[in-house]
Amino acid sequence: MTDTATTTPRGKGPFGTFLKLLWADKFAFVAMLFLAVVIFCALFGPWLMGDAAGGLNLRGRNAPPFQFDLGWAMMLGADSLGRPLLPRVIIAAQNTMMVAAGAVLCSMIIGTCLGLVAGYSRGRLGQIIPRFADVIMSFPSLLLAVIVLYMLEPSVTNIIIVLAITRIPVYLRTARAEVLEIRERMFVQAATVMGASSTRIIFRHILPVILPTLITIATLDFAFVMLAESSLSFLGIGIQAPEITWGLMVSQGRAYLTNAWWLSFWPGLAIILTTLSLNLISNWLRIALDPAQRWRLEMGGRKNG
């Protein structure tokens, strides 16, 4: 009784374990803090800084950064209309993250469901669904998005739909490959013998096993979709003004790179740091969600402790 009390940490729940594993990887910890700031800006930025971002100051056009005498809003400089860059970068996080999150969530749900059915089915359905993924993957994803958005109105909804369609095969093929291996395991066969329905086996027994892999892929895919949206906005077929994204800000500052580099630098830096943070967190998730490799983080946490 005494040994159990001394070896079992008190007050530890899932959240405590999560923090311990995250703290064991300092790069992932810093990346998570940065993403928390970005998410906060995306949720509350327009409410907190909506008025400051839209104010015109023609006397302060292309004002350089770190001009503290002009106020905190001008700390990162101003654009060609004198609008402060700091509030605009914060507000642009909302549309950028909204497009990426919407596309990843839709493609993950649709692709995972199709992959589960294709992997578990032993009939024609298991052969037809993968061909659907092959058709989509036969077109370069960014080129397909350019063609569709050139014909349709470049709205937030259309961009989410197009980017979601191009990412469905990633989850479909991953889920199908995982299910093809898991469906032969003993616990699935036991559930089948006990009379469990196919739907129950898929969503109650198989899905929880493959979900960590899909979450890790979604974290990486979030960065890819965010870069794709920024590329579309840079090309002028993404979200249009007066809406704003980081990619659109980079595109608008392209004409002033020689004399006002900060117009494109700050939103570009936000894209780079967010993408880097997502990659670091994805690498951490790959280890933290794998029981065979989690010991690395646990040992690192004990050393730091």
C-alpha cells in the first residue's frame, strides 16, 4: 500500500500527463504557446482591434516599423494607405486559420469515413472508393484549386471546399491502409464472432486505434492547407479585399519590396512561424501518441524534473 502511494503521482490526470509530455519537448512546448497566441488572435483579434486596423493615415503611408512615437499600433509599420500593420496581422489570423481549420476538418471527416468503409469492406465498395482517391490525386492539388477558383467566386466557402476536396485522398488512403491491417486482429474477429454490427466494429473498435495517426497527419496537413491558401491569395484568386489574410497581405506588399519590405515581411514571418510550430507539434504528437515511443518523452520529463 505504501509503495503504491509513493510511486503514483498525486493529482495527475489526462491534462497533467499532457503537460508533462509537452514539457519534455521544449521546442514543442514553445510551438504550442505560439499557436495558442495565434488562436487567441484569430478568435478575439477582430473584436479587440477591428477599429485600429481600419484607420487610414495618409501621412503615415509605408511608415517603417518600430516608430514608437506613432503609437503601439504602428510598432510593425504601416501599409500603403497608412493602416497599422500590427492590428492587420492579428486580424488576418482569423481568415487564415478559419480556412485551414475548415478545410482540414471537412477533408478529415469525409476522407476518414470513406477510408474506414473502403478498408473494412471486402466487396466492390472496397475497390471503387480508392479509385475515387486516385482520380483526385491525378490532378496537382494547387493546380486544381487554381482552376476551380478561377471559374468560381473566390469566397471563403469556396476556398474551404476546394482545398478540402484536394486533401480527402490523404485521409482516405491512410485510414484504408490502417483498417486493412487492423481488421485481421484478434479483437476485431472476437467482436465479429460476438455478433457486433459492422458499424459498431468500425466506429467503436477500429476508429479509436487509427485516430492518433489521423490527428498527427491533420496537424501536418493544417500547415500545408495554410500555405496553399496563402499561395492562392498571393496569386490573387484567394480571399479578396476588404477581407484580409496573411497571404493577401504578402501579395499587397509585393509592389513595395524595394522601399517598404516590412509590408510583406511581417505576414510572411507569421506564416513561417505558424507552419514551423505545426510541424514541431506534429513531430511531438507522433511520439506522444505512440505507446512504443512515448518512453522517450517520459524519460526526458524525468530528467528535467
